[in-house]
Amino acid sequence: MFSKLKQFKDLRSQAKTMQDALAKETISEEKNGVKIVLNGNMEAVSVSLNESLNKSAQEEAVKNCFNEAVKKAQRLMAKKLQDMGGIPGLN
């Protein structure tokens, strides 16, 4: 039982280390003058709009930028996790 608790604690510690490392990373995506910057934990750091676009074009650009930035963040998370040795028990 204690070995399971130790494994859980180690896994939790590894997740916290990864989360801290990802928070320091930034991912940016720009489309049609609209720019979104996320950190590695997929939290928005900044959003810049292009005021020369009409409302629907801005909405589309924000949606596309956000979706692409999330994909980049997910790839970054996967790479960091792989670099850290993966998740014990799932390899």
C-alpha cells in the first residue's frame, strides 16, 4: 500500500514539475493581424486584434489562432512529457 502512495506522490511531483516548466513556455500564433499568445499550460497571455478587419473576420481569425496555438501547446506538452521520461505505468 505504501508503495502505491509513493508512486502517486512521485507522479504528482512529476506533474507539478512539468506544469511549472510549461508555464515558462510561450506559444504564439498570428493570422490576418490577429495574434494570440498562450503559455504552455494553455492559458492566454495576450490577445491582439486587427481593427481593420470586420467583426466576423476578427472572430474567425481569433478562433483559428486559438485553435492552432492550442495544438502547438499540446505538441509542446507531449514533447516535454516524453523528454521527462513519459508517465510511469503507461509506457
